[in-house]
Amino acid sequence: MIGTLTTTAAAPPTEPGRPPQPLLRGADLGDLRLPNRVVMAPVTRARATGDGLVPTELHAAYYAQRAGAGLIITEGVWVSEEAIGFVHVPGVYSAEQVAGWRQVTDLVHALGGRIVAQLWHTGAASHPDHLGGRLPAGPSAVDPRERSFTPSGFKPTVTPREMTTDDIAATVADFRTASANARRAGFDGVEVGALGTFLLAQFLHPRLNRRTDGYGGDRAGRRRLLLETVDAVAEPWEGRRVGVRLSPYWADGLFRADAGTLADHDALVAELGDRPLAYVHLRGPDRAAPDTAPDFAAFARYRRLFRGPLIVNNGFDRRSGNAVIEAGIADAVSYGTHFIANPDLVTRFALRQKPAEGDPATYYTGGAAGYVDYPMGGADRWRTS
């Protein structure tokens, strides 16, 4: 069976009378061997403030602090200059960027971690301020009605130009080159970012993709770019080292989910099962209220369609993470905001400790504050949840 997940390590010791936590069991996701199933989700942090959008020692420290994760998935990184659509995000398209990421991966590996790079292209959700005054390009000339974080603050998006078939071919080539660069930079694999409001999701969505050629027109045409991209980024790797992140339940603006888009994702996820993927990474629906659990049925829908390993995301805590794995719905759970304030999140989960809260005011501020200064444990070490 494609992508069969097997246990590779025993769970750590637990308190007497308590069963092992499923999150702490080892697993194989394709050819990625994880000592636990607590995955660090991609979280944009806007810390590449120098010339050339090069990762720095600050990035190395940030990811190294979180090397205890079963798998780190980096913030989305640009596959080319044309992909840029958010301020101070690093790329993986230049030699200098590759060298900067090598510092990151070497340190994570020295501490026993595993790390993959999420490849990102914002497409029509970019802004001319990121592109030297040029219009961004998307599947069709449709304003996505989003906001782009530019050097002078958030600005509304504009009507993009429609990508030509040559543009599309060049974009696929950019993803392939970025994937090869990620391997040279020492990453353990790559994740194709096809979620939210960005380029690959734009092609998947009929409200944004109004093309009548082979990259639009119907469900098969709309998913063609993503499938070609997945095939391209897999070329530099041996075995199963490529993941895909999707957001079938996105609830915002023109990208909001409906019965049609969910059916489109059903067909897409089923077809992805024929690719040599390490995993599919699903962002689920937002929780109905802060004190409610994620909707397990929303993820189970795709578990039935995809034969390989499944990572689930959005609104999970330790208890619900353990429960979704125990139920057989997911093989791993990814955490974003929890990892911002808890570099030692796996240890906290192992000790059944309450995670610390992060400071949203420092998420995109560009410096060390709120980035690498969260304590590894602290005075609340024995407060449990």
C-alpha cells in the first residue's frame, strides 16, 4: 500500500497507570522517519530582514530550538522572485539563500531533528510593491480581494494579469529548481504549499480560475498545475520525500469552501494517492468555539480517500491530537501557534504540561524578541493540562 505508516520507536516512559500518548510514538511518513508525531506547522515569521531574503543565524537558532519536533516544516519559502508576496520572508532560489538554509539544517540535524522546506508562491495575492511595480500573475484576471503585507504595511490586492502557458511552465520549473536547491541546502524533503489564498490554491478554485484552456475549465484542468508541480518537485529526490499541504475547508472571501470545492478536493486527494508522496497535510475547518474540539469527521473524509500518511492541522491541543491519532484518522498532528511560544512543545506534551501563550504583537516584527527568547520550560513546568 502506498505510504504505509509503521511504528519505528517505542513511546517514552509514562506515569504509572497512564497509557502511552499516541503523539509520542514514532512513525514513518514515506521515507521521513519521525521519533514522535508532533509536527511543527509552517508559520510565517518575517525575520529575513537583510539583503536578498537570506536566512540568518537567527533562523538557525529558532528552528534548532524546536528540533525536538517529530518533523519541522519551515515557514513558506519563495521559489523565485516572482513568487514574493509577503515582507521579509526568506527564499530558496539563490546561492546565498541555499547557504543560509544550510546553516539551519546542519544545526537542526546536529540536534537530532528532521526538517523540510515548504515551497511558496503567492501568485495573484501578491502586490506590485513586491515586484518592482509589475502586476502579479494568477490563473485569471480576477482580484482575489485579499491583503498583501508590503514593506509599507498591508495593502489590498489588485487585479492580476492572467498567466500564459509559458508563465505556467516557468513557474513549474521554478518549483523544480527550488526543490533541488532545498536538497542542496540539506533539507530532508519539501512540502508543496497549495493552501489558503495563494497561487496553487488559486488555480484550484473556480472563482479565481476562469480559464478555458488545459489549466482550467473543469475540475481536472484546475488541478493540473498542482499535479505538474508535485511531479516536478519530486524529481530531485529519491523515494518519498515530498508532502502536499491543502486547505479544503478555507472559510474566507472568494476562497471560501462550498460543496463544489469540497468535491474538487475529494477528487484531488484521491489522485494524489497515486503519487509517491511522503504525506498529505490538511488544514481543517476552524473550530466552532475556542473550547470545542476540531471536527474529526472533516479529516476522516480525506482519510478514506488518501492511502498514504495524513497530517492534520488547525485547533488541536495535546488531548485532541492524541485522540485523532488513536481514532486512526491521522498519522501525525501539526501545531503552529503552540510551537511559537513553546520551543520544547514535545517535552511539554510528554509531561502533560500546559503550553505557554505567545504574543501576537511580535509575530512579524523582524527581531529576536518573540522569536528566539521564549523559555525552554519555566516556572510553570508542573502545571498540567
